Amino acid sequence: MNIMDELEWRDAINQQTDAEGLRDLTNQKAISLYCGVDPTGDSMHIGHLIPFMVLKRFQLAGHRPVILIGGATGTIGDPSGRQSERSLQTLEEVQANVDALTEQMKKLFIIEGDNQIRMVNNYDWTHKINVIEFLRDYGKNFTVNSMLAKDVVASRLESGISFTEFSYQILQSLDYLHLFQHEDVQLQIGGSDQWGNITSGLDLIRKREGSEAKAFGLTIPLMLKADGTKFGKSAGGAIWLDPKKTTPFEFYQFWANTDDRDVVKHLKYFTFLTKEQIDDLADKVQTEPHKREAQKKLAEEMTRFVHGEELLEQAKRITAALFSGDIKSLTADEIEQGFKDMPTFEATQESKNIVDWLVDLGIEPSKRQAREDITKGAISMNGERVSDVGLEVTVAQAIGGRFIIIRKGKKNYSLVKML
């Protein structure tokens, strides 16, 4: 299957500058292509993954991807998708983010072999250009009228846009020209909001290299959930690839909780499962939705891809323990992940009667209520029901010497940290 056929089946193409020409080119030879990300933070989130998963598909099809980290463009700021000027970061902040994203990209995409992904930083060629060269050699190729016509600029005219952000599309166009000339790159891919920047780059290439230059652009559709909300957000904010920002358990749960209406689309976009495998899971969504096999498979594939087999198994262990109530099977670190968003209390390590302990912490409103709940079997400690109102709570009962999990009723969990 030609890579373009696969992308079409996966509904991963929004716009192309020359669909027939790109198909012919990819049929003829392995091409070099690129996708970029600006270092506005020290981690990507899952929204960033959308175009890079397409880049990975090209890689697996034998093509030669280039990942661009925008050490230069990141100091300016892409106005795409914004209604106001962004705050500029210092060069030191940008470089720290460049380093972090580079390591993240290497972990996700670098493999051994002839089609190994190359990584570049546009600061390497941009910082050598002085302002006179920039205006004469590059700015001269752009008309203000054409720049104003780009959607990203037009949408900002009412609220205002600085010359700094206005010039962003020139810098990104310069990237495509440089990679075309020095890395044999013939295709740029990006999100749907990058169409204007991509076409500007193509215009620059043809003005500098001739109208017959074989260069192409492709964008990936904007991804919305079935309820119309933006993909990639949860109640707690963005879903980050950095496990310190979004734990592997939280990452796994995000995908496992995918709506039935979205799960097949996400399997196509984000996994490398075959058409036959995805069609089989799509059938199960229709015939056995209660088993949520498609969601489980999506969560497994994505967590394995981003965090690896070991952390996937950890996320599955936490999930199984929370479902079964087998809290004692978890380590202290797994408790910290699984109960991160639960109501949290702090207790000293001194021994104390269970009734007094629950009331002092605020888990129970009164001693009478605490005794009643214990007598009725409504209180569990670390997955085991408490029935003795005379029980003494000690640090020895804490998992890993750090945590005690109290469940009140069927669903009300509390995390107690032992100080």
C-alpha cells in the first residue's frame, strides 16, 4: 500500500498542495520530509503527536523523516491559533526546552537503520543571518498583501499582531528552503493551522529554485472529539508526554476513557495497528461496547509507544488494583500515581485509635459516625475492611511506610500520607 493510500484510509489528510504529484513522487522513490515543533515548553502534549505520528508512518514506509526543533522560531512565537501576543522566553529558557524536546523526540522516533530520523535545529542556520541579509535575501520575496491574506494573520488583524509574530511565516519559509537545499526535503507536513506557513515556504522555494522545483505540503485535520471539544485536554489540563507532568497511569486512563464515538478514529490516527486489526476492534465497539476492548487496546498501544513496556505494565497493575480493591498489591510509587487526584490527608507516625484517627484527619465528621461506619463495614484500610473500633493505626500498616488508603463506602477513597 502506498503511504498516501494508508494516510487516506486513516483519514489523516486535510489539505495537499499537489495530491497527484506527491503520490507519483512517493511511488517513484523514498523521499525526505519534515515536521517541526517550537520549544514553547519542556514537553510535548498528545496534540503535538498528531503530525509526528504521520511522520512516523512515512518512516515505517521507508521514507526519510527530518524532525525540526525550532530553536529560532521558538524565540519568536507562532501566531497560529492565538488571539493575542505570546510572552517571549529568554534564550536560556528556549535552549532548555530545546534540550528537553530533543531527548523526548529521540526516545519516541529515533531507530536504527537506513531510514533513521534526522534531527535539526533551525537556530543553527538562522542565527547566522543578519538583519540586512534577512530583509534583502528573504523579505524581498514576500509581499505584505500575500502575508495579510494568510488565515493566521488575518485572524489577528482586529486584535493586533506585532511585526515579530508577523514575520514568523518568513522564518518558517526559510526553514523549508534550507532543508530543501541541504537535506533534500521535498515535503513539509503539519497541523491544519500550518497551511499558510507551509504554502509560504513553497512559494519561497519556487522563487529561489525555479517554478519546477518539486516540493509539496500536506496538513493533518484538526482533531475534535465527538462532543465538539478540542482533543488532548482532560479535566486536569493537557495530557503531557513527560511522565513527571502526566503520570503513565493518568496517560493510560486518558486513552482508556475514550468515547465509543471517537475510539476507532483514534486507533487509526495514533496506533500502528493494521486495517484488519482496527476493523475487528470497530466491530467489537458495535457488538460488545461494554467490554471496551478497543479502548483498552488504544490505551495499551499509546502507553507502550510513549512510555515503554515497563510503565505500561505498571499502569495496568494500578488500574486492575483500583478495580478489584487489591490495594496492597501496589507499591508506594504506584499508590502515588493511582491516587494522585484523590482527597489527601497527612498524619503523624504516632499510634492512634482508628476512630480518633479518622476524625482528627477529617475523613469522618464525628466519633459517632466513625464508629457507626466501622461497625457497618463501610470503612476499608488498604483494601481490607475494618470491623474493630478498637484498632490502633500505626506506621507499620502504611504501604511502603508512606501511604494508607481509606475507602468509605464503595467509591470514596482518601490518601493518607504518613509524615
